[in-house]
Amino acid sequence: METILVLAHTETDGSLAKPALEAIGAAKQLGGAFVVGLVGENVQAAANSIASCGAVKFLGATGADFKQPRYATDAAAAEAVCKAAGAAIVIAPATSRWNRVLAGVAHRLGGRADTHVTAVTAANGAVAVNRWYYRQRMEAVLQRTQRPWVIALESGCCEAWKGSAGSAAVEAVAVTLSDACKRTTVTGIHAPAADQQTIRPDAAMLLVAGAGWTKTQPDGKAHIAEAEKHILDFLRLTKASLGSSKSLVDLSGEGQAVLPFMTHLHQIGQTGSTPRHPKGLSTCCHGEEPHTVGWRFVNERRAIDLDPNCGWARGKADVLYIADAFQVMAKVNELLAAKK
Ligand SMILES: Cc1cc2nc3c(=O)[nH]c(=O)nc-3n(C[C@H](O)[C@H](O)[C@H](O)COP(=O)(O)OP(=O)(O)OC[C@H]3O[C@@H](n4cnc5c(N)ncnc54)[C@H](O)[C@@H]3O)c2cc1C
């Protein structure tokens, strides 16, 4: 087996996030020896937390310059760690921090990078990766001869490594940084409060809201405030992740007074996202193909729609409730609240 490096960065608190542990899990199941390379202000605590993962060596590029994500310093650190490891294959978690630099690092090393990788396998010592194409409709298994091969592994695709902490000996990797590398400074982070963040990739369930929530209902009126309450109550009670059909987010984008917490980032489908959740519940969404293609990795699907001829009825859902979502969700939320 070739030399494999798991390249990870620490979080601001010095820990390793789940995607980093998934990259270790992916390297381990290849069966060969692997090295772990860490980048961060101080990586000792992170290395100790994975001391028993089976890595033959721990390398660390550390210092205050690597505390904040910044292209120039991150790329220099990643390059130095890859060189120090003599890595032929680099498995890195596809975090926003790494995604910015990995292609550049591969270029500097004279290698190649593959992004959005969903699996890494080895047969007879030859490493291959899986990757989806054409909006997740076709899956390809790829091998490359060019080395080093930098693989950005999507989160949520591999089992995260679990094991006991210990004490790891970290070999320091020197990184040469010019002043020009340090011109960019992160002055702050704007992020919604945790309870306002409704896109939750790790949630056990996806709740999709469709344009039906904003449509005129049998009493001749639209009930936006009620729709908002049902959706937000469900999210609060279940901690589900929120998705949307394109029609609903387009309405929001057109400045209509619709659901204010919906953005284009919530859109699921051909021109939206393809999240991975064990279960999904679609409400007031017709289930057309450009939307349901985004449900490819949702294992168990249920939908509530008034129309018995909607797309979900055509083999797109495991269970379809022909019912009024306002009534169903009010009852579901009542039952969920009673369980709390
Ligand atoms: C190139 C291309 C790319 C596209 N990409 C995407 C994409 O990425 N994502 C996406 O979503 N769409 C995409 N679309 C659009 C897609 O084809 C549909 O137009 C869109 O998904 C429809 O959204 P909807 O089902 O929410 O709205 P509608 O089609 O308006 O359906 C609303 C549904 O709500 C139901 N309803 C109304 N009231 C209630 C109630 N009280 N209880 C229960 N049900 C109720 C109705 O019966 C109806 O089925 C794309 C289209 C094209 C051409």
C-alpha cells in the first residue's frame, strides 16, 4: 500500500470535528499504514484524542499563524505536512477550510485533487474513490496514477473513528511563511445563533416545506403565519433540518411576504442540495423529479400532500399521506410536545 496521510485541521477550541474523524475512519478501512498530519494553533490535545487510532506517525504544523483559516498559511502548512509525510495519497475532510486550499496544495505538489468524494476503497492495494456526477444521478469509481492524490472526503459518508484518547508524540513540521502570507486577518465570524440555524446536515430527519404552505387553502385564504408556526414548532421539537422546494424559496426571493426563514440555501433538488438524512418528511410539496432527485440519499421518505396524483405517489415516497398538512402537522406537533 502507498503512503497514506490523513490531513486534518483543528477547530478553534483545539479539538477535531467529526469530518476529521471520518477521514481517519476512511483511511483505517483501507487496511494499510497511515500517517496523521494536523494543522492548528496547538494540535497536541487533538493528537492525544486520536492517540489510539493506529497512525504510524503524527505530524503537526502548529503556531498562532494556523489558528485562523487563511488561504496562504493553510496552503503552506498543508503542503509542508504532505511533503514531510512523503504522502502518495492524502485523505482530507471536505470542510470549508480545507476545500479552499486542497486543489492549490495538490497543484503545488505536482499532484491531483478530487473533491466531493463519497467513498475511498482499496482492492489489491489499488486505491479508488467514488464520486457522483450529473447532480447525483450517476456514480463513478475512479482511480488515478498521478501522485500525490489529494482526496477531499465529503462529511457524513464514512463511519467516524471512535476510540480511546492517550498520549501521542507529535513530530513538528516547519512551515516557512513570508509576511505576505499573513496579510489576511479574520476579524470576526457572522453566524446565526444555533437555534436559528435550520440547516443541520447531521440531523436524523429532514423536513421539506413546499410552496403549498403559501397557497390559498380550502377556506379561500392563505395561512402564512400558521404555516410558519407549524414548521418552526416541528423543527424546535425534533431538531430536524429544514429543506425547501424551489418554488417556495423563489417566492421568498421575489420579496413576497412568505416564510422569512427560507433562503435559497434551503433548496433541495437538481439545482439545490442533496443532503444525507436517515428520514425525510415532505409537506405541501408536489414531489416533482427536479425536486426529488435531491432526496437521493434520504433513506426513508414520507410526504403529505392533498393531491393523490402528486409526484410522491409515483414511487418517490415510501409513505404518502393524502391529507391537509396544516391539520397533520398541528397534530404531530401536539403529540411531540406531549412527549417532551
Ligand atoms: C431545470 C430545473 C431545475 C429545477 N430544480 C429544482 C430544485 O432544485 N428543487 C426544486 O424543488 N425544484 C426544482 N425545479 C422546479 C420543480 O420542477 C417544481 O416546480 C418545484 O419543485 C415545485 O415546488 P412545490 O412542489 O413546492 O410547488 P407546487 O408545484 O406549487 O406544489 C405545491 C403542492 O402543495 C400541495 N398542497 C397545497 N396545500 C396543501 C395542504 N394544505 N396540505 C398538503 N398539501 C398541500 C399541492 O397539492 C401541491 O402538490 C426545477 C425545475 C427545472 C426546470
